[in-house]
Amino acid sequence: MYLEHFGLQRPPFKITPDTSMFYAGNKRGAALQALMYAIVSGEGIIKVVGEVGAGKTMLCRMLEIELNNNIEIVYIANPSLSPDNILHVIAFELKLNITSDSSKLEVMQALQNYLLEKHINNNQVVVFVEEAQSMPIETLEEIRLLSNLETNENKLLQMVLFGQPELDEKLRQPTIRQLKERITHNFYLDPFADDDIYKYLNFRMRLVGYKGTDLFSKKMARTIEKKSNGLTRRINILADKALLAAFSDDQHDLKLKHIILAAKDSDFDQNFNWQTITRMTTFVLIIVSAIWIGTMLPAIFNNTDTSIDTIINEKNTVPSIISETEISAEKNSDNYYYAGNEKQILKDRLQQTQQWLETADDNNFTIQLILIDGWANNELLNYIKKTSEHLKLNKLYIYTASIRGRTVYSILYNEYDSRELATSQLKKLSTSLTQNSPYLRTVKGIKADIRKTRNLANNNSGTH
């Protein structure tokens, strides 16, 4: 109705995913690249979690478009499948020669033969499961068993589970802990902040032909963030209804009242803004802590039985907060960034990575920080410099890999002997480093990645 009024070629805020309008901000673009890399690396089961309307389906559709042709995709939209049915569904989607009467053993054998043939021809198969939080535990366990199909080096079948936060709750159950251990990558889609909402709304308006000044102001974006909790589906609904309200008023400029009317019409006014609640709770805790410190510390320091020497001695007996595996930038020679010699730093890190991988345990974990195009040397050097302000430079590892024929630098951080430790360190990364959606990887997967890249290079050189 309002398209001609605002000079638009098509609707800008449909709630169904439109991949031509994918917005790469708020770490969505980085998440897409990281997901593609995780799938191509072929390390096992991947989990993507986000609230209802956070953009999981859009990400799923983008993967279908962006992944290479040598990756065959099986899409499962019905999560209520039984353990036996999921095998048949995957087999039918792959057009295997089975019937509904085929036994589970026959289906599994046909599936394994197909996957082996695919692997021999340097092809992959990946299964996308939407609404995985609604999948029966028995079916999730069947998925774990499917992940056992592998060669000595590679998984034959990749799985990507898309689900709401309830999926994490389900995976905490003891009966399914083995599946949780098989999940090698965890991605979380954060709600949009007001600044991202401002950019997102105007990005979509420009994309569909709007020519005027920004229709959505930053003040409007802040209001939309409060009303929508930063969820893209709600953002789209509010924006669409706001445009309709302005059209009904015969106005070509949006007003804050149009946003408020849209929220009331959408019944979003009564929803709690959990981000705001979290911020308020944190603020209250800070105040309470400050009061406690203000009342308790004077009593401590007024205690004449406690000498300065005693305090110093007790401090020396406390373990250092900065451990060998903790995220921090230690001011030592290993972490010193020698400006003006950046290329030497890169050369050193590449050599150190080779030496590290020669002795690193395959079962250990590392943190994948970012992927940078092989031609973007300046961006790579700047990233190393920035990262050295937060992390130990001597624990930064870099190697080259190939994704869809494109050479990239893969930047890793540290080595951890357990998933729990790696996860805790991942959560401690600074905001500037989490913007690129870092995630966990196994050392075994890194080594396989390098071998695959080397084999591709050898094959290409042999064809010329």
C-alpha cells in the first residue's frame, strides 16, 4: 500500500527471509563466514542458537546460497521426526534407492556408501535441522550416531542444528551429554542494538529504492529496540506498520508517534526488554558492591592487628589472576609488538604455528578468532597489532587455508586441553574481538584443514 508513497520498488520489511536483503551487520556477516568455514572444514556437529525471530532461518538460507556446489544440502524443517524417520528422510532427500519399508540397517548402509562415494569425489553432505529444540531426545541421539560416519580424517556427514535457547537446556540433560560433546562449534545470534537497528532499517530502505534522507532516525531506532528486544522479525513488523501509519497520515516523514502506534498495534508494549533488565540488574549489583566496600573496607584497614607487611605477605600467597591460559596481554618480551617490523611478526607467527602443530595434541581445542582474505595483508597486520593489545602475541597462531577457491588467513588463539576451559576463555574475549564471532576448533580439525589446502594446491599445480 505504501510502496508508491515512499518511492519503493518492493516491500522492505517482509517477515519471510529474503536473502537479497541480507544485512551483514551485528556480526551476522561474520557468523555466516564462520559457519561456511566450519562446514567446509568438516569437523562434526555445529549449533546455531538464537531467540525466536533472531534471524536463524535467514542465516540458513544464506548458507544454501553461499556454500559451494560440491556441498550437497539436506534441509529438515520438521523437528518432530522419530529416530527411524530421520534416517529415511535424509536418505529420501539424497534420492537414495530405498523405500519406506527398508530397514534401518539397509538405510544406514545405503547412506554410508553414498557418503563414502561423495568423499572420494571430494564432495560433502551437510544436514540443516531447523527448530532443533523441539526434536525428541531419541532423534537427537540418532543424529549423534550419524556423526560417527567418518574416515580416518574427516566426518562423512556434517550437521547444523538451528534452535532456540531451549536447545541448550535440552543438551544439558545427562542422557544426551554425548551429543553435546560432539558439537564442535557454537554460534549465538545476539539481538540487535539500537545502532545496528538504525543502520539495518535504512539499509533495507535504500535497497528497495528509497532516495530521500534517512527515514528512520536514531531516536526511532532506540524506541524500536526497546519495543522489539532487538529481534529482527519484530523489528521488521514494527518498521512495516510504522510506514503504513505514516502513509495513513499522508506524511512522507516518519514520526516517533508512528513507531509507538506500530508497537501498540503489534502488542509489543507489554513485553519485557531483557537487555534493559540485565543492565539494571548489573547497575544494582555495582551499587550494592560499592556500599559493601564502603562499609567493610574501613573496618579492615582500621584493624590495628593487621600490619602492612601482613597484607603484602597475604597478597603474595594468592595465585595470579593472569594464568598461562587466561585471556590477557602480558607486558613481556613475548607479547611486545615491535612497530615498523610487522611483516617479520607475520613471518614469525606463521613459523611458530607450524612448530606448534607438530606437537599439539589432536584432541585439544583452540579459538578461531577471524578469517581474513589472503590479499588483505594490511588488514591482517592491523588485526595482529590490535589483537596484541588484548592477547598474548606468542599464543597467536596463523595459517593459510582455502575456502571455495579463495585463500584466507585463519587466525587462532592459544591451545586448551578441554572444551570447558576453551569455552570459558572464549567468553572472556574483549568486545572488539567478539565482533567477528570467534568460535572453538579442534587441533585435529586445523591439521585436516591444512592438509586439505595443501592437497588442493598440489592438485591444481598438477593440472597446469
